[in-house]
Amino acid sequence: GINGDVYPEEMKLIEEEEEQADPGEEGSAETRGARKRVAPPRAQRRPDASADHFVGEPIPDDKARRRWPSRYETKDSDSRSRRSNDPEEEIGARCHYTSACVDDAIFNLNDDVYVKAGPNEENYIGRITEFFEGTDHVLYFTCRWFFRAEDTVISPNLLEVHDHEHDRKRVFLSEEKNDNMIESIISKLNIIYVDPSKTPQERDQLISNSDLYYDMSYSVAYSTFANIPAENDGATDSEVASDISCEEGKPVADPVGSSDAQRETATLLDLYSGCGAMSTGLCLGAALSGIKLNTKWAVDMNEYACNSLKHNHPGTQVRNEKAEDFLALLKHWNALCKKYVVHSSNSSGSDLAQMSNDDEDDKNEALPNDLFEVERLLDICYGDPNKTGNDGLWFKVRWKTYDPSHDSWEPIDGLSDSPECIKEFVQRGYRESILPLPVSKFLLVPFGLVFMWRLIRYFSKGSVDVICGGPPCQGISGLNRFRNYNEPLEDDRNKQLVVFMDVVNYLRPKYVLMENVVDILKFADGFLGRYALSRLVSMRYQARLGLMVAGCYGLPQFRMRAFLWGSLPSGVCLFSVLFFYLVTLLLNKKVHLAM
């Protein structure tokens, strides 16, 4: 995706697609979610229900005017005495109340309620923030809306994708609100706020005692899912704060101190790295922001691109392999580290001494002519390096008494007589972090359960702070006239988007950045962009999906790209300040192939 330029021909194709779109076609999920939140009156009422009305005395006029001043602004009487078709126009108020009786049930301010929806729609979910009598003498309530996953930009279609799922009890609190007649209120429900720092056990306990729960906010305008600070869990009308962005023009303060000696280096994995433009841009921007970011690992299928990246970044572990093979390797590597690093460290001294004596005995024994002795292992991979037709775990072997020209790839099953060599390689590779390791689930929670120093030390070693990448865009680009509109994920090239998210799900980095061409938001009603966002949200990442235009960052061209940002709930997103250098390097192509 990084090298997928938007040429004039592609822009023309995009324009043609937009012109050919059915004008009567239903809008995007995001547009529907923003537009549909106006509750119609109920067509039927219980025959024994009394007239809906407010309860108690009105809120004192001076207090109401201080709390809702815009409701009492003097306007033309005709415009304030009727509901405008413009949803942005606010209805004037005669007075405010704290409670209302609807169908003989009492509702109070800040109650969470079901609200009548349109035909063939699930009832809306909202929080009552106002009760007031309008200047037209109609009884209104103001509702701040919750969104189900399918009501957001994610859209209902993604609920049918079976490689991930969303908790049906989870909703997202928005800043979207509007006025409706009180007769559209259906019933109360219990929605609780769950702090992201809770352990899974604590979260499950809280959820079991509620109808629904929320742990993040949702912004319709910015397609953003973000934290809600614990001190502002949405019970008031105050603005929802977010960890996914920073105030414009103000760099984010370094959370770990300003001194290099005091700061640890954040590690980065670059998937579909090419020559490393994306990761290089992030690292340069991070340095200017006082953040130490190091590209520790990089993966790409192109041998020449890998050679170029290795030449320019000799400290990076560059792997020339398919992303799905890399993911399989990570799982095998994790198992090997558990076996030879965690469990082997508990071996007694006598066991180690016995192994040493066995090694000495082996050295004194003469080998048959048809057997070769392993001197040491040099590398590890998953796949089929010898073209045997069978994928598996392989080690690159240096043979004793042979020079490097005889190094060969051998399957792990063929090294059963050299367990000490495997152990030495794994322990050395673990110390040098040749491959990233998944983070313990306990470490994903700031105040989670801590036990066994050795286990914590293992799981934190080799963990990834940042994953960035641009999955291939050939199956998405408007220049491809053979795109699979009906089943986008069935295209092998688009399946790399699934692999990217599978890697994120396995390693659980603190931050994620994915880049692709604009068509990821256009092709098949933006299905692939919605899919990527859905995967992050289902993993409980804060997430934002949006576009960046090169011309806005000083480059003499329009070129536009789609970016998806993700941040664990326990993290503060530090990347907004890196945009300029990232875009400059990506779009000006300052990183070239080394010859």
C-alpha cells in the first residue's frame, strides 16, 4: 500500500465510480448513524396508560437559564414555536424539569433508556440529559446517544465476518444528542461504565450485573473510538476526553522523562516494510518529539527491498518472508521460548552438569560417515525453504568441520539429536530479541495481577510497542478492474489485511498504524476499511480512521492516503506529532532502494 500512487487515471476511475453510484442507495453506516437518531412517536399506547407528563415543580428559572442558556435565547417566535427540519436548530424552552412520567413509569435526568426507533429497527439507546417544555408547549427530552457496534462506521455487514466478534452487550457513548417527544421513551435499562484498567475478571463481574456496558466513546464526525477517563464516565454533559489525539500545535509531553538515560527505547515492527520508508518516518518524527523509537523488526516478501532496508538499518532484524509465515513463526518461537527460557531456567544444577558431561562424551565418540554433527544453529524460519512442498519450522545449520558454504536449512524434526543446540539458539535469540513475543494479558492491564517475577520478565522481553505497515493495495486500487466487489476478503491480496490484524491480535502492541490507498474507504462501500477498524475495536483498541492529504503538509502534490491509528486503552497516543515527517518520507520517497 505504501507505494500505491494515486495517478490521474485512478482519480478519473474513482470519479466515474462515484458518478455511477445509485443516488437512491442507502448511505454509509456513519451517515445512517448520525441521521437516524430522531425518535418517532409511538403509534400505539397501553389503553390504561395515563397521559405523559412532567413530575414535580419546574427547575427554578435562574438555575435553568444558567445550565441551558441557549434554550432561553430570544429568537423569532415563529421559528421557536415549531420544530425545524434542520436538526441543528435548537428548540426553545419555556421551563425545565428533573423527572417525567411516561406510561406510568418515572424517568429522571441521567437515566439510560430505550427510545422508539423507526420501522424494522432496533430501539435506540440513550441517556436523558434534559426534560423541558418547548415554546410550542410540547414536552421534550434531550437524549445523548449510545451506539451499538453495528450503528457505527463499522456497519452491520461486519458482524457476519467470523474471524472476530463484538460483544453484544458493549455500546459506545457519543456526544451526539437531539430532542425528542417524551412519549418516544420505551423503558429504562442499566448501562454501566467499565474502566479499561479493570482486569478481565473484574470486567466480567461488573458486566454480569448490567444490561449493557460501555468503556469507550464514539465520534461520528471523526470515526473515532477513544477512552473515557474514569473521572468523566459520561454521566454529565461535559466533553468526552480522548487519548487518541493531542491538542493541535502542542507536542505531547514525553511520559517517561526527557533524558535519554531515563527513557527506554520503544520497539517497532514494520510489516510489508518495503525499503522502510514508513518506519523510518515514524522514527525520525519520534526523535524530534523526544521519543526514542527503534525499528527492531521488519518483514517483506521482496528480497531486494529487504537488502536495502538491512543496508540502511543494520541493527534491524529484517526477515524476507510472507507475513502469514512470519505469524506462524512467532507462535512457534513463543512456544520454544517458554520451553527453553522459562521452564529450562528451573532446571537443577545436577541436570545441567549431566548435560555438560553428555556433551563431552558425544565429542569423544566417532560419528558414522553418513552422519553430520551440528556445530550451531544460525537462523530460524517457518515455511518451505527447501521447496519440499511441506511447510514447517526450519533451522539454518552450521555443520561442524564444514565452511559456511555448506550451511543448510533443516526441519526441526531432523534435529532431534541436537536439543542442546536448539536450546542454545533459543536462549541466545531470546536475549537478543531476534523475534517479537506476545505481551502477557496481565501486562495489558495497568493494575493487573502480578505474579512470578520470572514469568513477567519473560513476557516483557521482546514485546512490541508499535506495529506499522501498509498491506498490499493491488486488490483495492481503482486501477484494478478485476476487483472482487462482492467478497473483498476472498481476494488473496486483500487477505493480507486479515494477516496484518492477526499479527496485531497476537502481539498486542501498544500502538498500531496502518496505511493504504484511498480506495480502502471507497471500494465495496468501504468494506475493507470498516473491517480493519472493526478488528481493532473488537480487540479493545482505541481507533481512528481518516485521510491525510500530502498537500496539507507542504508537498507540491495532492496525493491522499488513508490511515488507521490504534492505541491500547492504557496508552496515550503520541503519534499525532509525527505526521509531518512520516508523510514527507512516504510521499516524497526520500528512502530509495540501495544498489
